[in-house]
Amino acid sequence: MAKSALLKSSLAKKYWMAFTGLFLCTFLVGHLLGNLQLLLPVSEAARDQFNEYALFMTTNPAVMILSYVTYISILFHAIDGIVLTVRNRKARPQKYVNFKPSTNTRWASRNMGILGTVILVFIVIHMQMFWAEMKFGSLEAYSTASGAQVKDLYTLTIQSFQDAEYGLIWVIVYVISMIAIAFHLSHGFASGFQSLGVNHPKYNNFIKKFGYAFAILIPLAFAIIPIYIHFGLEKI
Ligand code: HEM
């Protein structure tokens, strides 16, 4: 490919990475709000509420469309990320003489590819654990107090993190993955706005600060869920 065409395609890739990345940030907020229901004290009502919520999320047509956009965004973001990372490595095979990574650039910005890969592995494991079980597994279905026929995703989720043998391992896997997400977002959030062309001295500082707050608070709130289920919530 001619150099200018390569550059053009790299710019288009960066644009789509930013677009899908920022969309996935909105997914994270919605997913977190839904998952916070898992912190409710154990009861039949809490179980019904979470399972009815999961049923709504998988059957409501508007939410289903959003879900497909989410899956496509994850694929697009991951594939583009891998291509860009490989391309950048090839373009700069030798380190600069004055290359002092720790002082010149932040650790996260230099390791977006590795962080993204860790997150992708997490998403595959995570979807296999819950989403695939709900869609294709043999999860027990029951009738809630309001008469809805639901699969018992609540019990599956709580038991996964409370399991005597593997529960703690899952908690550790989730916490490490949330740390990777935090670092990925600490660079990715503000960088996404830059790639989309939102670059104005008036807003840059705010976007950067908001990005850091987002990168800390969202993964922290996610991490609290398995930790609390394992150590704090009544055993089921
Ligand atoms: C620690 C906290 C988390 C818990 C307890 C959790 C739990 C679940 C459960 C129960 C499901 C299936 C039902 C549903 O769609 O709501 C699900 C789906 C999913 N989760 Fe998570 N999740 C967590 C964190 C994350 C994170 C951090 C990501 C992304 C980086 C993620 C990505 C997904 C995706 C892509 C789906 C499929 C969603 C869909 O079908 O629309 N989850 N999660």
C-alpha cells in the first residue's frame, strides 16, 4: 500500500477505535448500574429483580440492537487495536536514542495493546461464564413472584464468586482485569476525544480530568461487586 494510503487507513482506524471505545464506555456505565443490583441483601425479591432485569436486557428489541452494536464494537475495537499496535511496532523497530519511556510518556499510553489484550481475554472468559450460560447453557428456569419465566442468572453469578474452591480465584481474576481496564481507560478516554477531533484548550483539561475520574471510579465499582459477593454477602 502507498504510504499516504496507509496513513489514511491508520487515521480511519484511529477514528473508529475512538468511536467504538467511547461507545463501550457508555456500555460500561449501563452494565455497572445493572450489576449493582447484585449487592442487594440475598432474598427471593433480589433474585427475581436481577433475573427479570437480565430477561429484559436479552429480550427487549431496543436493548437487543444495542447489544449487537456492543458486540460489533468490541470486535472492531479489538481488531483495529491489534492492527494499529503491530503497525506502530513495525514503523519504529528501533528505539530512539533519547527514548526514556518512563519520563516521556505514561506507562498506560505505551501499553494500550497489552492492556487491551488482557481486557479481551477477560471479556471472552466473562461472556463464557455468564452470557453464554444464559443464552446457550442449561440454566435452571423458574417462575418469579410476578409470573415471569426467567433463567436463574442471579444464582449462577453469586455462586461463581462464592464457590468454595474457585470463588476467590475468580475474584482475583476480576480485580486484576478491572485494574487493566482502569489503566486502559486512563489513557483511552481522553485520547478518544482527541482522535475524534475534540481538541480545544478550553475543554482538554476537563476531558482529561473527567477521563481519570471515569478510569478510577467505574473499574473500582465493578471490582467491589465480586469482592463484596465473596467476602460480604450472605452465602447462598
Ligand atoms: C465485576 C463485575 C461484572 C459482573 C458481575 C458482570 C456480570 C455479567 C452478567 C451476569 C452478564 C449476563 C447478563 C447481562 O447481560 O447483564 C454479563 C454480560 C456481559 N458483560 Fe459483564 N459483568 C461484570 C463486568 C464486566 C466488564 C468490566 C465488562 C467489559 C469490559 C463486561 C462485559 C460484558 C459483556 C460484553 C456482556 C454481554 C452483554 C450483552 O449481551 O449485551 N462485564 N455480565
